Amino acid sequence: MNNKIARREIIKRGGLTLTALALQFPSASFTKFNLMAGNKNFDTIIIGGSYAGLSAAMALGRALRNVLIIDSGLPCNRQTPYSHNFITQDGEKPSVIAEKAKTQVLNYNTVKFHHGLAVSGKKTDNGFAITTHSDEEFKAKKLIFATGVKDIMPTINGFAECWGISLIHCPYCHGYEVKNERTGILANGNFAFHYAQLIRNWTKDLTIFTNGKSLLTPEQTDKITKHNIPIIEKEIAYLKHEKGKVEQIVFKDNSTFGLRAIYSRPDFEQHCKIPETLGCELTEQGLLKVDMFQKTTVANVFACGDNASPMRSIAYATATGNITGSIVNGTMAEEEFH
């Protein structure tokens, strides 16, 4: 019964069909728009101008809402050269997709874009105030955080340089391009086991590198070895690469292992701390806690994209952004209809 009610509520507030997308885009496309002078008050401020934020802005712009997007131009996967698993755009350069997305959103003249970094936020009598690094203050009735997460690179030389290019986290985004290649899994414990199960569908030439003592359970180890997947526990010194394309893992004992791709999932933290200062709760995984309508635990504050979901794909980010924009508009419409 509750599920039926929830489905009706989604339809009522503006549900949508999820699409399949797969890559963040770089910052270059987000620096050429100047905020309309003098306008400091908006219906909604969206912090974060990647796919989730732009998707929310399009829904709100089409609903004739006055929206400000604040973005610093640093999406987490800005090094990734191509977008895949994005219907109609498969294999396109992220910068091309970014320019098209932003142009389409800004065709709605109630949506404005401000290149800057939001550094603080506070509640006001009528909503919220957001201050940027240049001490500009903007106000809105509702806030949407589409700020993503910040990956914390391990202390392995070459990891950061290869991240998003040949050192990847999502086989759905990048696995087809390295199918049947000699591939590594740089992970330990449950993550290593999950990757072993999943990635074996793309390549059988697979090796796990735990970078120290294995934390796999005996049962997990038995299943992995049953499928002829070696487990190497040597500590890694660095990754040898050419412009981000990995060639070898070099261990601290000076031995090497040649390969073409590595899957890994580094730790992360919230890219923006403002939601926490406003009182928004985090999950045990460090994500912003939201309900099925993308509402945080603070009234009139919403979150969408990577900062609120472990599903780190542009498909999911775009879908949740669209849902959020529809929900915010529906909420405002109900408040105004009295």
C-alpha cells in the first residue's frame, strides 16, 4: 500500500524516465557566463553545475522559476577523455556534451549561471543566504546541492594522474573499451570481491592487488581462486604510465606487473560542507541523507547526484536532478496556492 502511495506521489510531483549517461564534464565550458547585474534573490539556488545541477535547473527553468546555478568548474571526473553509456552521445568528448548541456539550460531566461565557489550558507527569515569566495551573497527560498564528492587519492605515485583515464571505477562507463585486456583490481576486502565478480564479465585476464595483507575472507578467497584470479599482496610503490595510460604496477620490492587498466574505488568526502553546517544529516557512507523525493533532513534543502547516492553515473545524477527540480517546483506551487 505504501509503495502505491509513493508511486502516486512521484507522478503527482513530476516523475520522469531515467536515461543512461556516463561521465562528468570538464570546467572549461562553465566560465563564460556573467550573472545578470543586480539580481541577488532567486526562487532556488543550485550549488553545483554539473549534470545533476543542470538537470534540476532545466526542470525549474521550464517551470518559469528564477534559478541561480553557482559552480566552481571542477567536476570530479574532469580527466576522463570520453563519455560512454550515454544514449545519443556515446563516445563523445565531455567538453562537447558540457557545452551543449549548458547552452540548452541557459536558453531558459529565468536560469542564471555564476562561476564561483560557494563557501558558506545560513538560514534567513525567508529561506537561505549563500556566500561565495568573492564575498557575494545570494538569497533563495530553496536550496539544491548538486555538489558531488571529492575523491581522496591514495598515496601511490601515478594514481591521481591515471584516475579517470586508465584507472577507473565503473565498468559500465569504461569497461567495454578495455574488454579482454590484462586488467587489475586495486582493492581489498569486500570491494575487491565485488569487483572480481563483476569485472570478470568484461575480461578473464584479471588480477587482484590488495597493496598489503589481504582482508578477503577465506570463503571469498576460495571463490576468487576457483575462477583463476590471482591475489597479489605486495605493497605498491608507484604506477608507471604514459599521460595517464597505465603500463605497469611497480612494487616496493622492485618487481613489476604489466597491464592496461585498473579498477579501484578510492575513499571520498563531501565536496561541499555547507549542507552539514545547515544541519543536513549524512549516511554511514558519508553521503547526504535524502528521501525518495531528494529532500535532505533540513526543510527546503534538497540534494541530488553523487553527493547523495553511491550510484556514481551521469545517468543517475541527471535523473535525480530532474526529479529534484520537479519536486522543488511542485513544493513551491503548493505553498503558493493558498
